[in-house]
Amino acid sequence: MKKHTVNTATAAAAMPTGRHLRLLFAALALLLAAAAAPTTAAANEGHGPSSTEALSHNFQWQPHTYERPQLNVHFGLSQPLLLDGFNIAADMRVGRWVFEYSHGMNLDYNRQAFTEKQFVGDSGADLDSPWTTGAGVGYILLDDLYLMVEVKAHRYDLSLDGQRTSYTTFSVGPAVAYRLFLWKGLNLTAYLRYWPNVFESDGPQIDLAGQRFDAVDLGFFANLSLGWSFDLM
């Protein structure tokens, strides 16, 4: 059987490595430390939906706190522009806490040369993700910058030479995000994420059509979303 490993940095086992666990524990420790630290948080009056300014973002060093719960519905820009897919997410801000759920679908990793090279190399295999879903919890550190820990599940379809297999991976990792209000509730959010695999349904390597592939491990990546926020009370 030809072994086709295209990314030696992908997970070598179905369980998280010590490096993954250390990074996750560090993110959790920072999240808890930030939540416990005594800080003076500024209310969100005049920020976002409540602003009367042309640019509705109220820049400040202090963290914004949302005394009135705020819902933000947003759509990923990287997924349709780069991978011909779709992503929708919603997050709720209460005080300085951020609770998020997101769902993506129909991602084509062969559409871009860099993702095709990373995940299937020159094998000629097709790799798609029919869905990816999960949730996260975060805490605002300053302005509208927040640290988050996310738990995600990802489904993949891999096909080559008329053969096809599907598998699911699960990831747990930290993210740093910054939301910028543009006008009223219209906003952009930029993310830097690290989603290492902690479990693969079919193991860390997949055999298909006489070749062996590493299960997709997304690792570090950045993306951008466009959304609208609503004050609920």
C-alpha cells in the first residue's frame, strides 16, 4: 500500500498530544484568570447598535461589558470566498462573557491550491467537508477583543479513483477574536484559531484506493466574518 502522508504536522494519534494539552490548559488558565481579575469594565452604551456615530465602534482600552444581552448573527467570509461553502454563526454577549455556536457546510478543499496541497498533496483525491459544527465560550479582555475556547466536530468525504470514504474528527482549541463595529450593528470579526484534533473516528490515517492519507487536522488558521448585532433588552 502506498503511504500518502501530506502533512507530517497532523495528529499522529487519536488522542491529544502533550503539546496540544499544554496549549489548551494555558488558554483555559488565561480565560479563568481574566474572568477573575478585578477590572473596571465599560458599559456598551454608544457602542455598536446603540451608537449615533457614523462609525459605531467605541474604541477603548477597557473591556466592553454588555449589561444588556446582545445577539450577534454573522456569516463567515472565508468559506464562500475560498472554499465555495457556507458558514453561519451566532454569539451571545452577557457581561464580558461570549457564548458562540457556528455551523459550516459544503467546504471544497480542492478549490484552493494551498488547501489541496496541505491535505491531499498531489494524489488527485477529492476532499470535501459536508458539515462542521460546534460551540465556544469566551471572555472579553479589552475593547471587543476576546479569548475563547472552542469544541468542534468536522465531517469529511474523501474520494479517489471511484472509491469514497467518510470520517469525522473532533477538535478542542483556543481562539482570539476581535469584533469591529462599522455602522450601527454591522460588524466584522477577525479570528485566529487553533483547532487540533483530539479524536478521529477512523484513526489518524485513512486508507483509500491503495493510498494512505492523514486525517485532516486544521491546526492554526485565520478567518473573517460579517454580521449584525442586536441588543435584546
